[in-house]
Amino acid sequence: MKYLISFFCVVVFCQISWSQKSERKSFVFTVTPVQKVLAEVEEKFDVKYSYVDSIAVGKKITLPKALYSLEEINNQISEQTTLSIVKIDNRFYSIVQQYQEIPPKIYTLDDVLVEAFLAKGITKTSQKVVLYPQIIQTLPGVTDADILLTLQQLPGVKSPNETASGLHVRGGSPDQNLVLWDGIRLYHPGHLFGMISAINPNVNQTVNYYNQAVNPKFGERISSVIDVKTSDKISEKTFINAGLNALNADLYLQTPLIKNKLGLQLSGRKSFTEWLQSPTFEQLAKKVFQNTNFKDFSNQNQFQFQDYSAKLNYKLNPNSEYSLTALWIDNNLDFKSKSADSEFNKQTMSISNFGFSFNWKQKFSKRFEQKLLIFYSAYDFDYEKRQQHSDVTFEGYKKLNRLIDSGTELNYSFGINNRLKWDFGYQFLGNDVSHLFNSYNQNLGVVLDLKHHYNVSQVGYSFLKYEYQKWNLQVGMRYAYYVQLKKNSFEPRIMVQRQLSESLIGQLSYEGKSQVLSQIREDFANDLSLENYVWVLAGKDSYPIQRANQCTLGFIFKKNSWLLDAGAYYKTIKGITSFTFDFQNQYDYTIHQGNGFTKGVDVLLQKSASDWRAWMTYTFQDSQHKFDGVNQNEYFQMNSNSKHALNFSFYKKWKSYNLALGWFWHTGKPYSSINETGEIISYNSEVLPDYHRLDISGFYQFKDKHDWNYKVGFSVYNLYNRHQILSKELERKYTVIGDFMTANYTVQNYYSLGIMPNVFIRMNF
């Protein structure tokens, strides 16, 4: 794949046109709404305009039939309206008002309620938060618009262990988030044990994040949805985006193969940590591998990661579009060591996520369209630890986890009239999950645990969106039948929204969800503490189906340059488990089933100006659960629970300089206490000290010369280098024969990431 990307880069580099400014297209407009003008310009010049729908209302453009350049079109729009067009790079433009007052507007369901939500390039609608990674302004501590780290800036999204992929949304766990890439299910969306996102932010894409009032076409998880959609447009010219930071290099290519018919997109990202261990990598490794024997990385002891994607877009005619997407995410560890008594130890690990999808979009009329999705996703985890005592004696441990997720979706959308829209569809989904834990030596091998399960799900959904005056209503239902489990799930989705005044919008929502795939903890003594989870499938006699219900009440107040977004929610979860694999004792194989609840409040207060922005986010969250036979069947705090979180951030733009500074604080996580003999005496009744850090990021945008754009930047995580404890983890110990019958534990302390600088350079042409 990487050689193919290099070949294409060489070819297209020789074919790059330097004449974008002089390129002209034919246009004619007669009192045409500016929204239609912008859509046509986007299509013909392959550019993207970002703006709030309300500022375009009532504005019309008239142009005689002629050939116009992009610059001339933009000038005409500015002259004939009160809009100002700001160039971000060769592809992206931002449109703002030339004055502050915004005319009154009744918002509709698909309107952007808030543009520049935290930063330009992030918008919010009634249903979701939308990220455009390629145009996101810098955020504190975020390098190169990392998608999952960007989401953590939102209220209600936490990462208690300081990882990018470990998102805890409203009391949920990371495995309860549905992550999609053009319909491909991602089961390991992180690199370097989750410290950075495996979703390449430099691909031309849109990220839709849902945490409430989710469209019933989405299911399979009970927490949030992160839906990544790459561009379906066929570009008229070749575009290349390349970058380098202290961990990896990346490249993105978009080029036409057949004009207006067939287009190709390629992306690749590869670490160089196996060759060069930068200070950034050293800090990450120190945090990730604490309390293990991984102490010295070099050209011999290596960790590396890579991800590649490819997409073909084909446009048969204006009403028929097809696309084929492929994705590969890969992480590898190879570590060797020698003990004082000449024992040779080797540990290897490979984590990969491969998938492909086929999408077909068919417009039967202006009101009726169909979308077909066929997808396949494969997750593969392979870990082995081997100790060579002598030339003929050895012992080892092997852990495998395989998951296949495939299926098809048929979705329809019908605009009954201008106020009422109906979405409905059918989904056929299949899961095949297995894991193996094996211990062996020179004489024999013992299978500690082996399971293989599969399930087929048949799903139907219906969703109505209705608008009447100042009211917006969404009502939907998702029905899932799990064939092998012989169980079903009814999942209602309701959202009511009303514009209470020109500045105030209120919203109430309720949703039900279910989940049959989940991760459980495996506590066998291995050295990869961050990767001691395995994916399992719900079964009749083991892990139950997880079910969640959530009710949210909130409002958005926006006036002049002030924004206040607040919401309160209550969420219940059933079917969760607390489980430990105690392989050494076949009679100590216990699954504790339970349920939990989360109640919380999310608040964002933001003040914006033309060249600066300041915001504060606050989250209150109380997450508790209880399990049969644990803690006398009483509720206790979830391991990830942090009741209060607060963030103050400031962004400033000065000429070509951009700078963001943010201070993050939250209360400590709970932990359990043990007595002198190692037995648990209280569950999560103690709380760690408060956590806080200061992050900074910035970049400089070089002036556009010959259609080349350069950007250099930096980020510093934990600027004042505060070393603080993140969590206390209980680990099962086996030192005497009695430990096999009575559970005894030791406490391991895990500390935060120290000061971590990073730098990057990016260019596109």
C-alpha cells in the first residue's frame, strides 16, 4: 500500500496545475439564493464553504452568463451581499457577516445552530456536533487536529486515563462508543495503546458526533456514535496534503481518474518510532509502559504503528453515485530482554483493524432517495510472551482475540412535504467473536480459556422529522432481533425542540439502546496493562445484552457574541458485568451481573470575536453501579467516575499566528481499599487527589505562494509538568496456595503523562 501511495504521488506531482487562480467556469444566476450559488461553486471548483445557514437567508445573487474565476465569484458574493469570504486554504473558505447583528430566524432540524462551537471547523446542530478536521483551528494541547482528542474538549466527554481512544461519554465506557469509517466498524481506533487517534485527521472527511437523540438507523452501542464520512466528491484537479510530526509522517492524495466520473483518494500514515525515539515518544512510552518491564526502546526493541485508506468514487449520472472504501489500521510491538540469570524474554503484540465498505446512493426524485451499504470489518489481537530458561526449557503465554463484523444496510429517505420527512430502513448484521488463552512449555500446552460465538441481527427502523412553526419533532423506533440469542430489543427515540425566543432554543429527548458486543477485563499476569481487555459476545448463559435508556433536557442561548449551551441528563444501564478470568482455579470462574446509572450536567459558556475566542466547559457526573454478590449488593462509584470537571480555554489569532491555551481540572477517580492481607474492605469509597494541567498549542500559516500552503506548529501537553496519580489499580496476586481460594490483591499506582512537546509541519498543494 505505501509503495502504491508513493507511486501515485510521483505521478500526480508531475501533473499538478499551478493555474487555479486563473481557472474559469461558466455561471449564470438570476436573483438566485446565495445557498444555491455556493453549492454550485463548490461543485465546479471542488471547494468547501463553512457558514451558518441563518446569515444566508434572503440574500440573492445575479450574474450574467460568462466565465468566472473562483476569486471573481467570491468578490461578487461579497459585493452583492453583506457577507465576507475568508480563505482558509486552497479548498476551504469561511463565510461570516460583515456586521454583528443576525436577523431573526426560526431554525430547522438540519440547520447549524452554532458555528465555531469551541473553534472554527466545529459546528453544532440539534442532533449532533460536526467536525471538519482540515479546517479546525488549533485547540489546547491538540496536535494536527487529532479527532478523538478534539472530542475530549467537549463537555461530557472524558478520558480518565489520558488516552485519545479511551472516551467515556456520559458515564459510558470506550467499548460502548460506535466508531464508523464510511460504515466500517472500528474496534481499535487508537495508536500507541490509544494515546493518539488511529483516524487520520488529514483525510478530506466530516465527523458526526452524537450523544443524544440519535437517529434510530444507528444502534449496536449504548453510548455515543462517532460517524466518519470521507468525501464523495470527484475533484477536478489533483490535491495533495502531507505532514510530519514527532511521531509519524502522513500523506493524503485526491485525484480524478475520469473527469467528473471517477475519482481516487489515498491516505497513509506511518510512525518512525522504530527508527527514532523522539522526546515525544519517550514521554508517551514512559506513561504507557509504567509498572511493566518495557524500559528501553531502541532499534531492536520496537513499537510501530501505521494506517492506510483508499477510496474510489464513481458518479454514473447526477442521480447515481457509488463508492468503495478500504481501511487498514495496524500496531506492532516487539520487545526482547535478558535477565541477570541469562534468561531470555520476548514479548510480541499485533493489533490490527481491517475493513472495506461499498456505498450506493440513488436519487429517485427530489424527495425520495435510497442508500445501500455493504461492509466488512475484522479485528485481530495477537499477544505472546515467551521466557527461554535454557536451550531446551521454556514457557510461554499466548492470547488471541478475533472479531468479524459484517452486514448490509438499506436506508430510504422520503420527503413527504416541506415539513415532514420520513427515514426508514432494514439492516442485516453478523458478528463472529472468539478468544483463546493458552499457556505452554517444552512438555505441554494448556488451554486456559477458549470461546467462539456468533450472532445474526435483523434490524428495522423508522424515523419521522416534523417541523411546525417554532416546533421541531423527531420520533423514531429501532427494533432488533438477535437470532442466536432469541431475544429482541425495542428502542424508542424521541426529541422535541422549540424556539422559545430569537436567542433561546429548548430541547427534550429520550432514547433507548442495546448492545451485544462488549469488552471484559482479563487479569492474567501479563505485562500489557493497557491491553488486558477482550471483546466478547453476549450469550444465553454468560454475558447479558446491555441495555440503556437516557433522558436529556437542555437549551441553547445565543445572543450577539455570547453562547450558553447547557443540558442535564439521567441514564440507566442494565446487563453490565464485572468479571475476572481466574484461570488457575477452575472453581473460581464467576460472572457478576449488575446495573448502573449516571446523572449529570454539561455546560459550555463561550464568548467570540473576530480574532479571539474564550470558553469554559463544566461537567458534573455521578456514575454508580452495583453487582450481584459484590459490596453487599449496594451501589458504589464506577472506576472512571470523576464528579466534577472544569476547563478554561482561550484562542487568539494575530495575522498568520494562531495560539490556544487551556487549563483542565477534574476531581480524582475513586479507588478501593484493601487490608494488610490484601483483601478488599471497601469498593471505590476513597478518592484520589484533584487532577489539573495546562496545555498550549499554536501554528503559523505561511502566505499562499504558487498555490502551495504551509503550516508549522507545536503543542505542549502538561506545560508545568505536574506529576500526579491517575488511578490505583488492584491486581490479583498468587504468592501462596491460599491465594487460589481467597482473592488477594496488591495496589499498582498509575501516574499521569509528564510534559510532552510536539511539533509539526504541514503543506498542501
